[in-house]
Amino acid sequence: MAASIYFPSRGNGFADKPHNGLPIYNNNSSAVQEKWHRHHHTSSWFVPIILPIPGVKTRRLRLLAPNPSRLHQFSVTRFGRRKGPILLCIGLITAFYLLFAFHKRFGTEDKTWPTPFPGDPSTLVYRREDLQRIWEWEIAAGHYPSSHRIPEAIGLSSPPHNPALPARRSNALPPRFRSPIVTSTIGTGSKRVYLDMKGTPPNVAYPPRSVPGSIADLDIIMDQCDFSTNKYVRDCLEVLRIGGGLDNGKRVRRAKTDEWSYIYVENGERENATDTAPYIKPAFALKTQGELDPTTGLTKKRGAEWELPLRLRPPPPYVSHIHQISACDEENPRIFHMFWTGPFTDKPYLALLSFLFTQNLGLHLEHPDPSVCRPQFWLWINPGPAASVPNPSALKDMHDQLRGNPWASPFLHPRFKDVIQFKLWNTTEQLDGIPELKDEWRALRDSLFNSGGYVEKVPQAASNGKTKTEAEEDEDDNDDEDEVSVAGAVAAPTNAAKTGDNDDKVNRVGSKSPSSYDRLSVILSDMARFVLCHRFGGIYLDADTIFLRDWEELWGWRGAFAYRWSRLETYNTAVLRLNKGSALGTFLFRTALKNGLDFHPMTISKYTKDAHLEPLLLRLPDAMFDSAWLNTEQYQRDRPPQPYFQVFGDFFDTPREASAAPQALGFDGFFKGAYSYHFHNFWWKPFDANRNFPDLGPRFIEGERIARASLESSQLTGKPPGEETIADDKRDLDWSAVLKRTCESFIRGERPNLYGEWLKW
């Protein structure tokens, strides 16, 4: 029985004899075949392919091609039956991609390496010569008062003259030891005199204002405050306080702090060696030694064409403050912009009050000082939903509503007419006012609400006033009717508006709660800030911003800036400085146009990073404008600043264990040193729940009565002004209430402003 199993019969009927006493297996088994294939490579890696030669009948073309069976055999024997085919497929795909990549890099006109993974595609649409021209234009205009290096990828071969930097000793290295790529500028500006900001007797109770025309050295602030170099917000605020003279000698003695002096004035004549002619002439693709590819190291946006050569106006001449004819520079107007949607509330109310309380407006004088350039505050109001069409009487309606609104009416007083202006926002008019957009933006009006690549769809208006889904299939409107379909934004009233459901995203006006967030207005404001700064110049601020000190030295710094997005190396444009009609602005708008008009701060970061223009839009530390942000994201909690907010809501509802600080320290103890505070939305949360009305004294008593009468549930409802008692008030005031009441007491004439100046009516 055993012999019949282990010793199979021969063909003649006799069983095979065992060899060395071991059983003999069938040679046709898979194991034997696999072992045989491993040691006997009879198949070749290549197989010949015979192709006929056109026109030659007697000869054939013999080509060698990879042998698919041999490749499959190798993968199986090398990696196994399962892994082998998978790895073979991956290898073939990689080989085809490399072949395609080399062809695109060396055999096409674009000559750029393709992006292997589409998750983070490039946004670049400008060639290197245009990026060089942008850098040269901004430097010549004095918009780069920094000694930080120019990125090597820009490829400059000669250092630009920088009128915003003082002259310094040049590099003495022989040319043969120097790199062909230049990363520094030649300073041709005035000398800098750094100021020791201290009050002088008898004016020592309040901090001194910065000297008119003074400038903040943001290089010093970056060295002391940059989160990337492990600098703490607490330490940064101390540098800002001491260097800005805000402590005014009230703190304990410190060692020598000269390195913290960051405010300076320009003194002396400068060497004007800047030639503006090269900036209006075509530049070479790459101004380095030898002939190099103008797109080397740059990755163009997939599917987009390179922009036409950049045409820029001559850069405006840089004029220091001591050489200016007037106190204000027309090329650098001091305008604070703010965008607001819907009814006027306590949020823009406190923003305007803090503006009056901190900025150098001359309200303590009967006649403004002609040597001081007074900043202006332009509040842009979009009266309806972000996607609505304003009516022809929108401007008149806006002023009527402001006069009847108790939160807004005080700022219409003649005393403030030269420093506060209300403007009507109209999207069509604003976009048509941008030369880089006016001829092309209408093609993208369907995706106007684009935030980070995500487009909020809204129904489009047809000529009969119905939405596209309701309108009959008529011909599209002509360009003359664009004002009807895109003014304000793009859409006509939707069905929800007609039926009274005004809480959908299209008809929402302002954010009334976390669940009813006005996302369209937020997206529209992302675009509005760049439009306003590029068109008019100035600084844009989000409406959830409160001024904490004078911005004189920030106005003196001529460059563009935003600030850091907390721990991330990206921008937050809640504060944005952009010069009027600048080369950087042209780049941003043309790049945004080719990327769906996306102005989200993260996307702006991508635009500047892909083009190596990040130093031209300086990313300032968030300690300067958003001092609580890192703490709210659980960073630097081992050494937090004062006050310590674990969440942004602590500003409105200060924790009980820390609720003694607001009244004890007051405005003076709130992130002292920072230029502003950003409380991150909370539009629905009142600053002062117990006194949720404007409290500006007898001069504005009518508005106060209207606001008090409109309170639905409050301990003060129904009581005449002045009859409430301390028992009616909250015992421990929150930080938001203290800041509001402090600014209101300045308008009432009960205290001076932050710098000891009393308001004169």
C-alpha cells in the first residue's frame, strides 16, 4: 500500500525505485516548477519586435522591447505571488511618470517639473523676470525698509538701491568670490536716530505720544517677538511697552534696554542713487551669469498660462518725513478701513470709540496741529446680505439708518466729521475700480464667494428678477445690466427671502449666533480688504478689533504687512497694510484672478510663498495685534501674558478667579504694549450685558434712551437714566465691559484719553 503511494508506477507497470531511501515527487508539481524557474533563466529580459520599413521591402527593423512575461516572472519569484504584481504595477507607473516628467522638463516650452501629488498645487502665474521687477519696484518705492535678505530664487544679479535703509559699508569681497545671486540691497537713505521714549516733567502721569514721522523698526520687533524663534508673547509685550515708552517709568528698574528701542526718526540727507528707468523697461529673464532658464526652480500653476510681462507705473519717490511738504503723504494716506454688514451694533461702536481714545487726532485742541498727520477711519457698510442687490437709494437709506441708530449716531457729530467717515460698499463699483480686475472679474462672478478653494454657491439673478432656476430660458443679460446682477454681490432675492425665511446663508445679515454665522459676508470681507487697500491705501482692520495704542510708528513703516496665524507660518489678514497701487498689489490681484478670486488668508500665504514674495508682505508676530491667540490654542501657557485668556470668550465672561483684574488694572493692564486686540467674532455677545447701550452722557442722551427702551430683559429696563444703583450692576466687571466703559468716559469728559489729552467739544 505504501509503495503504491510513494513509488508511482513506471510506464511499464513497475514502480520507480527510491533514491537514497527518499520519496520521489512528480516533476510537474508547482514547487518543482518554481524552483526550476529560479535557477534556469531561459527567457530573456527583452523580446525582439520586427517592424517593416516603409518603402523597403527587403529589410525589416528589429527593436527590443521589455518582455512582460519575464518581468512578471521576476516579480513573482522575487517578491511572491501577491506582492510581485503590485510592485510591478507601481514600478511601471513610476517609470511612465519619470518619462513624462523628463519630457515636460526638457522637451516642452514650459520646462517645469510636474507636481507629482495634486494636494498642494502651485498658484504661480508670473515668470522670474516679473518677480524681479516686483522686488525692484517695491524696494525703489521705499516699501522694504528691512535688512532681511531677498530670496535667492528671485535671482537678482545686482543689488537694488534701497532709499528706506541707511547707507552701510558694502561687501569688500573680490567679485570672483561673490555669488552671482544678490540677496541684499544697498542702503541710500537717511541715518536713523533711535528714540528713548520717556515722558518729561510735568507730563509724567501718561505715556508720551510718538514723535510725528517716527518709524517702527520691525526687524527689531521680529528679533524679539517671532514665535518661530521661541519668543514668548509676554516678553514681546514688555519690549513693546518699554521701547514705546508706555510704561513711562512706572515699573521697576531694568538693566540697560537699548536693544529694545525700536522707534526711530530719519535724520539727515540721503544719497539719491536710484534710477527709476529700469523699472518701466522690459527686464531680462534672469540677470545672472550665463544663459539660464527663466523658469528654473519655479513651478507654474497647472493648466494656467504665464501672465503677460508685467507693466508697472514708475515707483513713487521715497520722501522722508522731514523732507515732506505737508504732514501727510498722498502716496501713503493714513486711512483705517473696516467692513461691516447689517445693522450697526456695539461692535463697530467700540472699534470707533477706541480709535478716538488712542489715535493722535488732535481732539484735545481747538485747531489741529499742522505738523501732525491725522489718521482717518473709513467704515464701509454693506447694508444688506452679502449676496443682495442694493437699491438705488441705498446711500440715503444708509445715512438715515445711521442717524436713527443709537450706536452709530454719536459718530455723525460734527466734531468727528474730519476723522470718521461712513462709506457705502458696492462690489461692482469696487471691483471695477481695480485695473487688474475690471475687464475679467465678471467671468468669475459665479464663484465670487470663494474661501480657501471652497465656493459658496448662490442663485444668480436673471433679467426678470427671478433666479436662474425660476427664470425662463431667455438670452443672458448684456454688460449694461451687470449693475443689476452683481452690485453688492451677485444674486437677487431667493425663495427663502420671499417666503420670509431670512436665516438662510444667502439672506443672512450679520452673525446673530454661532449657529447663524454670516459666512458670505466674511468671505466678501476677505476680498474687500485687499480691494480697499490697493485702491485707496491704508490699513484694514476686522470689525472685531479694538485699538490699544497709537499707530504712529506703524504708519511710518512704509512696507506691507499682516500678522501671523497663531502657531502656523501663514498670514492672518485681520490686520492688513497694503500700499496704494503697489506692484505687490498687482501681483496679488492677478494671481487671485487665475486662482478663482480666492482671498482667504491661507491662500494669500500660498500666493506669496510660491512666488518668493513673502518678505514683501511681512508676517508680523501676532503678539502685536492678537496677544491671546497662542494661549487659546494651548501654547505658552507656562508663561502667559496679562490677562490670561484660555478661550476668547474669557474677554466677555472673565473667569471668576481672575475677575478682580479688570477693575483693578483697567485699560492700562490689558495686553499693554500691543497695538490692538482681536476678539475673534462673538458678534452676538454684548460687551456690557448690564449696560448694553451707548453711555456717552447728556450730549447723546436721546440715543441712549432709545437703546435702553429697546432692551427686552434687563434690570435697568424702564428706569430713567441716572436712577440705577450699584446693586443693579454686575459686581465683577468683565474685561469687555471695562474697555467699553473706559472709552465712553473719555467721550463724556470724565477722563483724558490714553495719552492724557482731554476731549474738547
